[in-house]
Amino acid sequence: MQLFVRRVFVHTLLLGSLVSALLPGVLGLSSAALATEPQRDLIAGLKPLATIASGRQDSFSLRGDVRVSIDGSQQPVEMQLNRYDAVSFDLQLSHPEYALTLRRRSDVTVLLLPKHKTAFVAKGDVPEADSLAPANLVGRMISSASELAPVTLGLTMLSNGDIDDTLKALASLAKLELTSQSGEWKNGNTVLSFPQAGQVQIIADGTSVLLTAGDASGSAPDVLSLADYRVTELDRAELERTFVRGVRRATEILSPGKSLTDPVQRARKVENGALQWIDGHRVVTLWGTPEELGTAHGKLLPEESRRCIESVLYSFGTANVVRTGRWFRHDLQDAYARLSPHIPERHKQETDALARSLQLDPETVQVLNVFPELFHCSGFAVFGSATKDGRLYHGRVLDYMTTIGLQDAATTFVVQPKGYFAFANVGYAGFVGSVSGMNAEKISLGEMGGRGEGQWDGAPMATLMRRALEECDTLAEVQKLWTDSPRTCEYYYVFADGETNEAVGVAATPQSIEFIRSGQGHERLGDGIPDTVVLSAGSRLTELRKRVTDKHGQIDTELAQWLMSRPVAMSSNLHNVLFIPQDGLLYVANASHSKPAAEMPYVKIDLYGLLKQAGTSASESTAAR
């Protein structure tokens, strides 16, 4: 699924910005005066595409034949765009794995998925900011936080000025060189040519794009002739918002600007919360009632939460709709309806307060928070004879879709809920549950997703994880919580207790639960290793077991981090955490835009120090229990 989502992600970005992104990108390059015949030919070759990109031509056709390199292989994409008037168009996008057609008219927008024989029909009003109406559409689809942002400036120049004069002005800034009599223009790795009249070919960095501009053929066909399709009705604002925001967020993920790759590290404080940076790592401390926790969370991380929500609901959501033929938000709503009875009221209050703080409807944040039901991972705990100093080291590897950009929202939370145990939660802005955590009572937890997606008549995994952090101060209490609670899907866990130097592996489904003790052999995990719990799968399990066995008795902080390096961690490795619960320490590595977490430096976080730093106003979290 990781590879499929990445492919659709790249193609969705091409879908939204192909014409306008490529044209100013080539023209914003530059040369001397425009006196020569070849330079006049350059302008003439670009003019048909520039006329379309300027927004002045209401009716046209544009074909795109794309070959893009994704994960080491060339992926063919065919695109056909027919625009009929100022508000109506048909867009077809096809690839060997999928196909979609998006049809927009003045009163309806229809998404067709031919491989699934599914149609989503959407009617109603659409706010201008989220509209797929052609006017200024690319400007709405390119984020100001993306490196593609200058494209919008080029489009504005084309839209507001004379086409010929604007092309001349842009070309006068260029560094394109004519490399042959065949008419190829080159700048670095980018090659531009005009195979035929109305065609532009661009080859750069493993991607080849051939664009053919022409007149629209015929009138707009009837979009509601759907006899062979299963129809789902949607609100038009939701469908168009999903595409606009999904593509916009994709421009941030695939081409991030400096504000994302090197964010301003500014500390902030609000009532019941503080944001600080530790060695480039975002750390948020929250304390108080559920309403106070949620409100402070939203005030401290508004943009990070927005990016997280848009990554999940819109960018990933678009890819998932294409993959499954189902509307992604409907799946999340159905899941939440079944999971909700098993979520504590205090967590719902916190989520609602977070939504209000972000000025979002509560349902959006509620459904976002069941998304971790899809996570996958590895984990281990070593202690006693397995470690150099006898301490317990608990490693947790989260392998899940760096493709969708959750690393832009990566945050370690130190939470002191009133009346419950304080804890550290390695997570993401906008999420209130936990997938990796350690509490002040020296309990640490990590999970590994399995099969059984859709078995959601129980407590969400991330809810159980957080409840354990808030409510449990012994390994026995954690095990009882899991045994007594209705569970979802298939999950594996490593639970550890730094107070007693104990750890246990867990295999849990809705129907059964099995606890695997340290040193215990298992048919899925192999022979037992003394004072060790290891959970993973396939070749990653084999490598992790080999590493633990080879370094048995020598493992310390540095070696424990090495245990989680590639290939134990996958290329999709989103974060790694090493817990040392006896000392209240955790070491966290988050993925960057170009590297998995396992290839990033670890940041040391002192849970007890941060709790003390929060001050007396926040020190009541465990006292009232």
C-alpha cells in the first residue's frame, strides 16, 4: 500500500499542477536579448501552453503523456483535460494500477473510478477557497510552504499581462541554451523541446512529460449518465475540498520549502501549555483538565495540526479512495461510530476542545484520531543479562508512510492530565491518542499493527495505549487493562516496566490475547533469547534477532539505537524511540523529508526534567489519583 499511495500522491500532484507548474518553472530560467531566430522559436513553441496557463482560454484540450520515476521504476501516466467553458471540464487520469475521471459542471461534480465501477456525485455550493472552478485553480492548489510557490507568481504575470510580452520578460531571465539544430533547449538536467506544433516535451530528473495543446472537441457530455456505476452521493464542498487541499498538501510533502525543512524554532507559552525545541525536536508540555489540554494543544500547534489533518483526510484520503473505490471519510466515520462507545469521555472532551481551538468541526478531529488503527511497526525490550548495565532498554520502531508527510507534525508531548499519571507521548499534532509512550511510573509501551482492518467493535488501539499511560503503574495493571477491554483488529505490543525490569510481548485480536514472556520461544518469533522480548516480522525479525544475539550482554544506549537501524526499520520508518523507563529518559528520532527516522539523529528527552520544568501549576496530575 505504501508504494501505491506514493504513486497516486505523485500523480495527484501532477494532476493539479502539471501545466502551470512546468511552464513557469522552465521559463523562470533565462538568457540574453530576444533578437535571434531560435529565441523567437522558443517563445512561439511555448505560447499555446502559456495561453492555456494564463486562464484566458475558456475552451481547450490538453493531453499529457508522463513517465515518472517512483521508487526505482518508470511509471506511465496518461492525462487528458478537456475544458468546455469557464466552470466546466473533464479530467481523465490513467495508470496501469488505477484510473479516474473528474467531471465538473456548473451545478455538479462527479468522480468516476472505472476500475471499481464507482461514481461519487456531488452537488451543492462550494466555498471559493476550496473550489475546483478553473479560474486561479493552480494558485489554490500550490501551498505557499512549497518550493513550487513561485509558480503562482509566473501565472499571475501570464494572467495580467500581454502573453508575448510576458513570455519575453520571463525568457529574458532564463538560462536556457539551444543545444542542437533539432530545437532542444537545456538548463542543467532539464531538456525542453517542441516535437510538433502545439507540443512541449520536458525531460528532467527521470521524469518525461509530453504536453499536447489543442481545441476542445465537442460539447460537454452528460455527467449523470451512470448506468454501469454504483453511485454514492456527496456534498460538493467535501469532494472539491478533498482534491484542492489534498493536492495543496501534496505540494508541501513532495516539494517542501524552507519553512518545512528548516522550521523556525520559536518557543511559545499559552495557558496550560508550552512549546519548546530540544535539538531541533518539537516538544509540547500540556497540563490540566481535558478541556484545558485540548485547548492548549490547538493554540500551540495550529499549523502542524492542519498539516496532519490534511495529510490524512485529504492527501492520503484521495489516494485511498482511488485504491479502494470507497470514500475515505465515510470509512473513518463508520469506524468512529463503532469505536466511540469504547473511548473515555475525558478523551472525547479533549478532542472536542482541540477542534474548537483549531476552529474545526469536532467530527473532523474525531475521525482523524482513529487513523492510527492502520499503523505497523517493530519493537524489542532487553534487560538484565542482555544489557551492559542491567538496565531495561525498550526500542520502538514506527514504520508507517513517510510518504504522507506526518513528519511535518511530529511532536513529543509531555502530558499531565489532572487526576491521572503524567506521561510522554511520541506522536503528531492533532492526535490525542498514543502509539509510542512512557509514563512517570516507568511504564513504556509500543505497538505493531497486524491484520484484521475493519474489526472495530472495541477500544481503539491508541486509546488503550493512552489509558495505560494515564492509569497504570505496574505491568500487571497494563496486562489487565488489555485483557478486560474489548479490542480491535490484530495488534502486537511490547510492554515494559523499568521499576521491576520486566517486559512482555503481546499478541491481541478481538477474540484472543496472548502474553509472551522474556526468553520465551514462539512459533512466529523463534527460540527465546534470555532477558529479551522481540517483535517484528519477516527479514526484519531475522535481522533484529541476529543483532540482539550477537550483542547480548553488551547492549547500552548506543547499541540499542543501532538495533533499530535499517533494515530492521523500513524505508517508511516514521519515528524510532528508545525508552529507558528506569531513568525517565527517551531518545526520539523522526523522519525528515528525505530520510527515514533510523537515519536521523536521536534527541534525548528527560521526562522527569520536563515535568519539573512545568512548575507547580502542573504538578497535581498524579496526586489526585
